[in-house]
Amino acid sequence: MKRATLKDISSLFKLLESKNNELITNQTTMDLKSRKINHIYPESFFVDSNCINCGSCWRIDPEHFSPIENTAYVHKQPSGEKETHKALLALVDCPVAAINAPRRITSDIPNNIFPILVTKHPSGEVYYCGWSSRLSFGASSWLIIRPEGNVLIDSPRWSAPLARQIKKLGGVVKMVLTHRDDVADHADWAKAFNCERWIHKYDADAAAESEKKVIGLDAIHLGKQLKLIPVPGHTKGSMVAVLGDKQQILFSGDHLWWNPEKKVLVASKDFCWWDWTQQLNSIKTLLNLDVAWILPGHGFAHQFGPGEWQEALEQTLRHGEETTKEARI
């Protein structure tokens, strides 16, 4: 990559001035801006060189954050209380503290900023936990509030403020670890709430202390209206969790996610760590579900209308099978 010259940097700052606080960034000049940008524009949000490009910021606040090359950047400065609050969600969520903002804003972040309500379902309310962890490369984690006991889907970064808010919502009785990649600080959460952890036997070495090991490919019911379905492929021990019998909510781990630009459901061969053919076979087992929401570990969440789930999943399977054929040629 070409090193930035003083002329390049001067041009960049002129561009920043012309955009009136709209920060256009790239990795080459990130370190310099990290040191100087807050001095030049003290009212600005900006992303520094700690960024690992995990996507947590633009998933939670695409109005202000975007990817460019191998980093995130602020493509639009927040304006007003609502936009600033959304940008602060991204700041707190960032697993490596790469998002910076004026001290007058960050010094007064509320303790209850997470979790945030995503949707209400007859089988339970679902919240996004925030506090993404670097150990899980910024993966999303979810909290289900249920009369028979709350369930944490995958582990966020340990956070005392988040733990206090979850305690107010009734604590956690079960923690589902969808696969080996997104276990993060599971031990701290299990200790805080004395909850049992569920993980598939084939990924159990990533959380060896887990109290419950799923064996085989049969669905496991964790109580009324909540089940685990093994979906080997991304990893050998990948699982999804399904809430409800109708208009279901699918917690998909890294098995599937939504691409809002292409408007397609994605399963990626490039991010398959175990067996791509097995992953396609696992996707087929989900065709009979009635999914209204997909809430993944990585990638965007999405709400489906009636009949849209099967159509989207069939398109994903066709694309996946074509990819497999091309690889064989």
C-alpha cells in the first residue's frame, strides 16, 4: 500500500473541511487522524486505527458508519439527540474501542444503553445485547426474555452495566453457544448468573466447562417454544436456535445472515470453516420453518414477510449449489 505524503494529508484535511465534519477515512491516514482529528473537529465522531473491521458499528448504525477497504469510517456525522444516541450505541458496542466522540458526549453515556429491544414475540421478547467482544470478532449476542427463564444466545463481552440491566430483566437461566467462534466471555456470564451453558459436543472444546453438550443431529427442546437445531457446516458443531412455532425467530449464529445491499440470505463458502457440502445440507433442514426474523451472529438481521423465508432460502441453496459445481469443474 502506498504511504501517504504530506500533500496527500493536506488534501485530506481540505476534503474534511469541505464536508463540514463528514469524515472520509482510509487505513493509510488512520493513525494521523486518530491523533489530530479531534483537535481539528472537536464535535466529531471518528474511527481510529484500532478498528478490526468487524462490522458491528455499521450493522447497528448504518446511517453514520460504513466500511471502506479494511476499516470502518464515519460517512455522516450524527445530528440531533436521536442520531447521536444511535452513534453512541455503535461506540459502546465496538469490541476494540475504535470509535471516538467528544468528551461532553461520552462522559454522560447512560448505564442502560444496552440491551435494546428488537421485537416482541408471543414466546418471548428479544433484545440485542451490544457489548460485542473482540474474542468473537464483534459477533452479535441476543437475550430472550421468557416466563420460564431468560436465555442468552451467544456471549457478549463481559460488562458490569449490561449485567445489571439483564439482572433487572430477570437474569439468565440458560446460555446457548451456537458454535465455537462466538463463546467470548461465556465463563464470566455463567458465573454471574449461575446459568447452564449449551454447546454442541463437536465444538465443546471451545467452552469445555459447559454444563450441557448436544449430541447428534436431532433438535433439542429447551422448554416451551424454544429449540436447538444442529446445523453442521460452518463448524462441525454449529447450531441454530428457534423461538416459537409460528412467525419464528431464528438465531442463526454464523450459519446464515442477511445482505441488505443484494437483498439476499447469505451462506458463505469463503467463511465455512468445516464442510461446505454439509452446510448446504443443513440449510435444507430449515426450509420447513416459518421464520419472521433472522438474528445472526455476524451479518445483518432481517424481518421476513409471509412466504419470503422459503423463497430466500431456496435462492441461497441454488447459489450455494452453483458455487459447489463451479468448484468441481
